[in-house]
Amino acid sequence: MLKIDNLHAEIDGKRILNGLSLTVNAGEIHAIMGPNGAGKSTLAYVLGGRPGYEVTGGSVTFAGQDLLDLEPHERAAAGLFLGFQYPVEIPGVSNVQFLREALNAQRKARGEEPLSGGEFLKLAREKAGLLKLDMEMLKRNVNVGFSGGEKKRAEMVQMGILDPAFAVLDETDSGLDIDALRVVGEGINAIMRAENKGVLLITHYQRLLDVVKPHKVHILSGGRIVKTGGPELALQLEEEGYEAVAA
Amino acid sequence: MASASALSAMRPPSNRDEAWRYAPPTELEQLDESQLGWRSLSVAEGETEIETLIVRAGARASIQRVDVQLDRHARLATHVVCGSRNFARVEFRVRLAEGSHFELGGVTLGGGETTHEIVTHVVHAEPGATSSQVVRSVHWECGTGNFLGQIDVVRGAQQTDAAQDFKGLLLDKGASAHAVPQLEIFADDVKCAHGATVGQLDEMARYYMAARGVPPEVAKRLLVRAFIADAFVSVDDEKESERLLELALAALEGAEL
């Protein structure tokens, strides 16, 4: 479903990804772990097409398309969702307004009819309920005045509404307390654990993986995947640390 | 002296005049006296009026000058949408009597090489009057937006509450904005606030929207709408504020208002 082959990328001339290869098949959830500065967030942004993140080599194929050839909004319409480590605040634009524009733009790009205001609110209410986020929060401006935990839950509500085929989640667990972590993890399972979907979960901690059990765990270090294993690899990391396991 | 002042009244405005210093010189040269007259607007004691000025794409420069007299406890709300393709200037000279209120919500939007300016001179002549001015300027290509706002609080005009808030949003490198707040306060028990900032569209917000599937032109429209909405927050009638916002956004997208 997502095939990354020998990907090289840099920011401001600084090489961050150095020949990263990875394949996630439909129906699979993969976790990427790695020390600070390994290139985890860079990988997420490169997949999401953030300006300034320059691909200098390699390829990324998503659902049979050359992902790197698409503009960021086209990637979203093609079914890719990027969960931000630091969700962005947009003063003056409400969540409802933003997400309805986003969903209908995606539907239009796929040749589908737009959702009416009523249909959209029904969908939004359902997904907010799934993530235990007060519907009133969605009437407020995008992420403005939200706590760290609320931002991450709102991010997952967005994912639920947009219903992507593939999600790249960049440290969605950071900043969450134990209860919120469980809610978010179960949300990811409910929305994304399906045989026609895939997830790339970037995380520092084993705890999220207790809830969202991955099929594979990769260790990213120095801009490439240095080790791949099953869920037990995350446990081993927790015990022994990156240096011992990835060496 | 009389002849000198008569002469200066005849003299067309130039950039040497403080209140015209950011207007384009070539436009000033072409102005004739008929364009420079003031229209009177008086609001009687205790009355409330709303004045809406839409400056449309016109064949020539547009100068609108309004001389406002607010009687005791009178209220005037003015709303301005300026989407001209030529030099446009909207100017208010306001005198506030005791307990009266003046409100201005103004938006300028322009590209090309146009200059739009909103110029105010608000005189708090008696105690207990309030004024609030919110101006948002969105310019692109080589467009320019100016706000020159003078507030005078005369001696004895205690309990004055005056606020002035300007923000410029520049969509292209060649665009510019000038803000000239000027406060002259001769009373000691007053509130006078002013703020001015000039910035660009938030790149991270644009990317975040794109990452959710919002195409760039729609993202721009949403962000500009959020930016200019402040100017019409005080409009009580929701339909009217919506109409003003849509007019402004039409100007953004190059439509003739």
C-alpha cells in the first residue's frame, strides 16, 4: 500500500534521511521508533509534502501512485492522513468550517458529492463521541486554546471524519495522560484497523503500542531503518534502550 | 493670512501634507477640487445610525470624505469595504459630543499597483464618549494599504474610551502597508488604546490545511476571511456582516464589486 524505496531527504541542505526503505501492506500497522534526531518527524513531513523538505533520492509509491509527485492537498485527497506532532492553531477558523471544507474538497477531488451541513455535523458528532471530545470543542477555532491532550484527540477526530486509507501518525501519544492515551489508541484502532487500510505509527513509547498492537516495529536511526521486528522489538527497546538494540 | 489660507485650501493635497503622505503622488496630481469635498453626516441626540460604504472598482480615483457630528449619546457605526482597482481613500472627520459613540469597521483589499487608504480624525470633544476603529488591509502584487488614524481627546473630555486597531496582511513580496496612529490626549482620566501589526499568511496554517486536503486557494480564502472578520465583529446583523465579508472576499478573488 505504501512503499518507500531508498528515500533520501534534506532540510536546508542538511541530510536527514539516508536511504530509508519500508513497505506497509494494506491491513497492517507499523510502528517506527528511534532516538531523538533519527529523522522520524522528517519522514512524516516528507510523506506529507511539507514545503522545505526536499527529497534528493528514492521513491514513495502510495496506492499505485507516485506520492512525491502530488501536492500536499492532493496527497490528502488520495487518502493519506498526517497526524501532526504539534497540531497547528488557526485563529478565526472553526473546526467545523475547516473540516467541512477539507472533507468536501477531498470528496470533490474524488468525484463524490459534497456533504450537506446536517450530514457533516452528524458525522462530526459521531467521531467526536468516539474520541470523547466535547462537540462544543469542534465549534471553536482550530486548536486555539486546546490543551496538549485535546489537540491530539481533535487530531484523531479529524482523522475519523476524513476517513483516510493510510495514516502517518507522528507522536500522537506525546502529551497524553494515561486515560487519554487509551482513548486515542482505541480511536486509532476503531478508525484505522481494517484490511484495506494502513498505519505508520511514529512513537517513542511502548505504552501506545499496548493499545494499538503493531504488526511490525522498525527502528529508525541515522535516517534509515536499522532493524525490523515484531511487537517484541518494542518491548526489548523499552528494556535495553536504542543503543544496545540497534547496534 | 486670510489669503494664505485661501490659497492653501485651493492647493491640491501633496505628500508633504501629513494626512496624504502615503498617497501615490501621480494620483494626487490628477485630483481636482470637486473630488475633495466633505459630505456632512449628523446624528441627533440619542439616535443610532449605520453608514456603509462600498468602494467598488471604478474608472478613476475615489475619494470619499465624511464629516461626522455626533450629538449627545448619539451612535454611528460605519462599515467600509474597499475593493477598488484604483486609488481609493475613505476619510472620516468625527466630532463626538458627551456620551456618544463612533464605530468604524473597515477592510481594504487590492492588488496591482493600487493604493487604498482609510484616514480618520476622531475628536473626543466632550466627556464620556467612546470610539472603536478596527481596520484590516489585505494587499497583494504591488498593492498598498494605509491607515492614518488621529485621535484627539480635548481638555476636559474625561472618561473617554478610544481604541484603534490596525492589521495589515501582505500576500506578496511587493505589497506594503503603512499604519500611522496619532494620539493627542489633553485629559487625564481616559482610556486610549492603539495597535498596529503587519504580517503574512501563516505558512504552517496553510500547510496544515493542505495536509487535510484543502486546496491552496480555498485555504487562502479561509485565512483571509478569518483575518478580516475582526472588522465586522461588531455588526449586530449577522446577515449584513456575512454580506460584507463576501463582498470583501469577492474583491480578493478579483471580482468587480
